[in-house]
Amino acid sequence: MARLDLPEFLQQLDDYYVMGQIVSLTISGRHAQSSNPASRYDVRPVVIRDSVQLQWTCRDKARRQTHENLSWDETLNRFSTLFPTDFRNALIRLKEEDLQLQLTKKGQLQIHRHNSAPKAAAPLQHDADRQYIFPPGQPVPFLVELGIMSPQGNVKKPMYRKFRQINRFAEFIRDLDDRFTRERPLRVVDYGCGKSYLTFAIREVLVSHLGREVEIHAFDRNPEVIRTCEEIREKIGIEDIRFQAAEIGEATIEAPLDLAIWLHACDTATDDALARSIELQAEVILAVPCCQHELHHQLDSEEFAPILKHGILRERLSALTTDALRAQFLEMSGYRTQVIEFIDLEHTAKNLLIRAVRGEQSAEQEQAAREAFERLKQSLGVKQFHLESVRKESSANG
């Protein structure tokens, strides 16, 4: 038993939550003079639309229940409002111990710690039936070093969306295993790797899960980012990833290329990466495009005038048109292309993934794609498209 300072305890509680230790929280023992109509509150972490929230269940004297979902910051604020002002008891159930918080008759706060049998934490309750490639509770070295997981394998609260994103991309890689050669190590390029979340994830899937040998080349224009990636690579003992500070057009990439990936390469960087991948005859391309402003002021169409006169609608049509032209250009370059949803937590243009597999288009299909590409440009008044321009320049120089 120990006396405690409430602000200090709230900080400890926040640390427990970030480490994924909290299973549930109960507030009870309402003061007789309190005007709060609830008799108790039960709180548990849940996942709703891929966001970790705290579900508050309020019980009144008539045993009626109401439910409300709050963020963790809102939960901490409400907890400090209710305890000890309206309630004298709080029970925090952690994975391996229980914390009993009490307000004594003398107005002092005391905490009792009780060891308990190990309990499963509840933050992923709504995803219980989902089988992740990198499951919560099982530490993966690169996820720990990148700050996604704690050393115990718990997914950190602010990184849960990134965790889902990494797992989703890993699923794409796993499902493409049959497309890759088995005659040599796989050559993989990550354009604009950033902190290399996906670089390390791809390596983990291919090597640890599929038993492949790899030669991965990841580059970014930022030398500081590359130095950080190198430090992580050395720390976890990986030798088959090579990092380089370079622009897309300057990086030295060896052909044949089995897999080309990039995540949110801004503006025309996606087109530069697509052009380079086509030039290198990449077997598979996985691209998650970001913002693209090239077509915003080009679009001109009487039929679409009711859309184009509104700035936000023009912006969205520009983004959709850009990715449609990219997909058509890949198809006229010999790729079977799909534009699919990457992750389901943000309904924006950044939520799309272009998946292209080489060698699955006939000459007739390529010609049809070329004609559709030109028709789409003409119908929307597109005079210049960066991907087309950079490919023509590359072909002329090659």
C-alpha cells in the first residue's frame, strides 16, 4: 500500500496504456453528495475502424447501461474529473497485476498493488479474428527499433495505424510469392524509402516467412534519413539491404528487377518511379501514390464543368484522373494493372494502391489501353502528363 499523488499516477497510467498493459478500468463507490447519476463506470480498450478507443459503459442505479467511445486523452481527462471528486474507488486491471485506487476517510489517495494471473490485453478485441503477418504480442526486431512495438511486442498506441498499414502491405507481398523467380535472390527496390517501414517489412516477409534470398536497394533523397536506416539495419544484423541517398533518376539499380515499391511519393515522384520501373522491366510494381497537382489546372471539359467549377471536386477529379492515366499507361506498357484499396482507415486518394504485374497483356490489350489513355486525356483536356513525358525522354536517351 502506498500514498500517491494523482497527477503522478495519471502519468503512470498513460505509460501503462502506451505499453499495451491496460486490460480494463472500473470506477465505483460514488460519494453520497455527488450529483453524478452513474453508480459505476467500466472502461475497456476496443478497436473501431482501425482506431484504438476506450469504450465507457455507464451503469445507473436502475442498472441501465449506456456506452460511449473516447480517445485515451479524453479518457484520462474524464478519469481525473470523476476520481476522486465523484467516486472513491478505481480498479485498473493490468496484464499481470491489479491496481486498486482508494480515497480514504481522511481524504488521502492510496494504491494497493496485487499480483494476478497473466491476462490478455484487450486493445485488439474487435480484430480478434484477424490473422496478422506480424501479430501483436510477438515482438519483431524491426518493428521494435522503429518504435511500432514495445520490446514485449505490444503495439504502441500512436503507431497502431502504421502497424495496420505495414501488415496490409506485407499481405500483398506474401500473396505475390508465386510471381517471383526461384533461380536467384530477389531484387527489390524501395523508391523514397523514408524511415523504411516497408523496406524492413518486405525483407521480413520474403526472408523469414517465405524463405527467400533478397537483394534490397532502398533510397531516399534525405541523407539523415538514410543514416538512421543504416543504424537500424546494423542494430538488427541485416546485411541484404543497401541504403543510398539519391534521387529516383540518379540511383544505381541493377536489372532484372523483381519488385518495385513506394509509399506516398509526392507529386510527380510517383511518375518518375513508375517510368524507372517500366524501363527496368520490373516484374511487379506496388505503388501507393500521394498528392499530384500536375493536372489540377489542365482539366477542361464542358461535360465536367459542374464538377470542375468547385475547387475541392476539381482536386478529387484531378487525383482520380491521374491514377487512372497511370494505370492505363502501365497497361499499354505490358502490365496487368489493378487500382485497389490499400487500407480502410482513411477514405482519401492516398488510400489507393496501384498493383501492376508484367507480361500479362497481349498486343491487342496494350493497343486498347493506349487508345483508352488518349481518349481520357482528350475528354478532360489533358495536354501534358509527366509519366508519358519522362518515358519518352528515357526511351530517346536509351
